[in-house]
Amino acid sequence: MSAEIEPAGRKPRADGQRNRERLINAAKTAFADIGPEVSLDEIARRAGVGIGTLYRHFPTRDAVVEAVYRREVQQLADAATRLLDTGPPGEALHQWMRLFVDYIATKKLIAPALGSIVGGVSELYMASGLLIIGAINALVGQASASGDIRADVDPNDVLRGLVGFTYGNTSPGWEESALRLIDILMDGLRPGR
């Protein structure tokens, strides 16, 4: 697990946190623009920091890749709560499913680099899977309880559909196709269909 190097019990400084976030944002963009083989120097340059700052936060390439992935998963999980707090549960589920497409797009970009992480990715995927399952369970549960979707909807079925629409699709234009399929799925989840 990557973490900012700080003395035990001490919170990271605000400027250190900002630099870490800038590095993660720059890495995500660089992975999209160049690919997972992008140099760490390029990531640091894009973040507007020196290579030493990058290595202070992320001692290895694997640590950078892992940080990007963990942040994407955490943002997706956090979005479930935020969406449920700001709108009807059915709409929250629909919007979250659309955010899932963005998450998978990033995962596809860094998957080759994730696969090379020393020690494997099984723990990383297990932890991320638990966050995603928790989010989809909450969303489907509240949407079902509110009557926005049918009562017999199984969150695991919805998640399997999302994986099929996104991760299983490798054709050009897969993101637009996935978004259309999510809209169709959402129509099918509503009561009286």
C-alpha cells in the first residue's frame, strides 16, 4: 500500500497532500495520454513538481499505479453516498452506473501496469471489490425500498451487467455503447416494465 512518508502519528502537511493529489491527477492523465509506460519524470513534470517529490510520495512506479487505482475506486464508492444524499435513489443508481463507465475506462488504461505490481493484485482487487459491492448494495437497496426500481432487483445482477457492458467490451466506442446499455438497463429496472 502506498502512503505518504511521514513520522508515525503525524498528519501529512497540507502542501504535501496537495502535491500527492497533483501527482495522482497527473498520473491518471498521463496514463490516458501516453499509456501505462509513461515515465515517472513525465508524471512529475505534468504535476509541476520535481522527481524527488514524486519519489517522496511514491517510491516506485507500482506505488503510483496503485494510488491512481485506489483513488478511482474510492471516488466511485464515495459517489454512491453523495448521490444518495442529493437526489432520488433511482436517479442516484443511474448516475452511479454512468460513473462506473469512467472507473472502468481508467482501470483499462492501467490494467497492464496493475498486473505487474510486485506481490500481485489480489489484495488490491479484493479491497476494491468490497467497496464497489458495498456501493451497489446501498444504491440498489435504497432504490428498491423507495419504489424507484423493482423490489426483486439483485445488486449482483446489476453489477454483472455493468461489468459486461464495460470491462467485457473492447470495441472502439465502447464507452458510448456502455452508456446506452446502462440507460436501457435502468429502464428495465423500473417497476411496471
